[in-house]
Amino acid sequence: MTDALRCWVHGAGGHAKVVADVVRSAGGVVLGFVEDARERWGQQHAGLPIVSFEEAVASGARHFVSGVGGHLGRAQGLERARAAGFELPVVVHARAVVAPSAALGAGTVVMAGAVINPDARVGLGVIVNTGAVVEHDNRVGDYVLLGPNVSLGGTVAVGARTLVGVGATVLPNLHVGADVRVGGGAVVTRDVADGLTVVGVPARAVGSGA
Ligand SMILES: CC(C)(COP(=O)(O)OP(=O)(O)OC[C@H]1O[C@@H](n2cnc3c(N)ncnc32)[C@H](O)[C@@H]1OP(=O)(O)O)[C@@H](O)C(=O)NCCC(=O)NCCS
């Protein structure tokens, strides 16, 4: 990312702290955290101020980065920021690997140790968490969350807003639908329809998605 990156991070929880570190590793500056809960305004988080969205807008900063884990809050926060005139940079940790032929959508954050291989397409506002592997030719939809150490085999497709839990594996050439929840540690061995929750090895449906 450019060293002109000066941003507010949306959210003031654990995930937002990690995102702030990703921004700094990429040479950027974090001005503070934006919270919707007014009781947190004026407090500090990870050594930086927590402010309202209005205060962030008034600061004149150009960039806004999501530190919200939930897809709904992430999508709404990024859309509100875009509507208010912020740019939504792609932020990639200095120790992540992104192939030159991969494409990442606005607002996507790639954490330390993640690898995104050639010709992968990653949508808007996606979290590629610590150590996750997005193999060649993957299609990852908008607002997906790939947890730490997730592995997507080659030519996997993951639909919008899907959560792939920590350490889960999706075998090559499979299609995981939209609004799916893949449990932590699961191994997905067949296609998953929209809206399902699947867990275990091999992954089996246990309920509906997010
Ligand atoms: C799959 C998941 C979304 C289900 O959450 P939930 O709807 O709250 O489901 P529950 O905790 O009520 O569990 C439902 C059943 O599935 C089982 N289960 C839940 N998660 C499981 C998992 N990852 N692997 C195996 N079984 C699991 C539970 O033991 C329970 O079984 P039971 O009915 O026999 O008691 C959640 O457990 C999970 O794995 N989330 C991943 C979170 C994550 O990694 N986020 C990334 C953060 S960076």
C-alpha cells in the first residue's frame, strides 16, 4: 500500500487492533478507531483515540479501513464511508504474498502470512486472515471472511458474505455458496449450497448460515 495511507479503522475490538497493525506494516498511519457506540467515544483503544464517524469525516482524512469482523457491519460501515467520500484502500500486510495477477476489491484486508496465488479474484471488503491461503483461480465473493489458516484449494469459489472458520480447508474445484458458515477445522469435500452451516471432517450441514 502507498505510504500516503492515513486512515481511520472502523471498529474497536480485537480484529480492529490486528487491522491497525496490518496498516502500519504496509507503511500507513492509523489515526484512530471509529465506533458507533457513543459510550466509547473519547476512550483509547490500542493506544489510539476512539471517535465517532462524524469526527472521522471532519478530520479530512482520505482513507477508511474496516476492522469489523461481522459481514453486515463491515459492509454497512464501508458503504457509509464511501458515501461520505472516503477512499477504501486494499491493505496488504508487508509479509503477505499476493500474486501480481491476483485482483483484490476495494476495502479488502490481507493479514500477515496470507498467500493469494495467480489469477485469484477477491471481492470487496473481504478479510483474508492470518496465514490463509487463497489458491490460484479462486473466486472469493464480497464481504467474505476467511479465518486464520484457512486453505482454499485451486479453482475454489466462495459466495458473498460467507464465513470460512479458522483452519478450515476447502478441497480444489469446489463451490461454496453465499451466506454459508464453514465451521472452524472443517474439511469441505463437496459443493455447499447457499445459506448452509457445515462442520466437521468431512463437512456436513448442521443448520442455516449467517
Ligand atoms: C460452525 C459455527 C459457525 C456454528 O456456530 P453456531 O451456529 O453458534 O453453532 P453451535 O455452537 O450452536 O453448534 C452447533 C453444533 O455444531 C457443533 N459445532 C460447532 N462448530 C463446530 C466445528 N467448528 N466443528 C465441529 N462441530 C462444530 C457444536 O458442537 C454443536 O453440536 P451439538 O448440537 O451436537 O452440540 C461455529 O461453531 C464456528 O465454527 N465458527 C467459526 C468461527 C471462526 O473461525 N471465525 C473466524 C474468526 S477470525
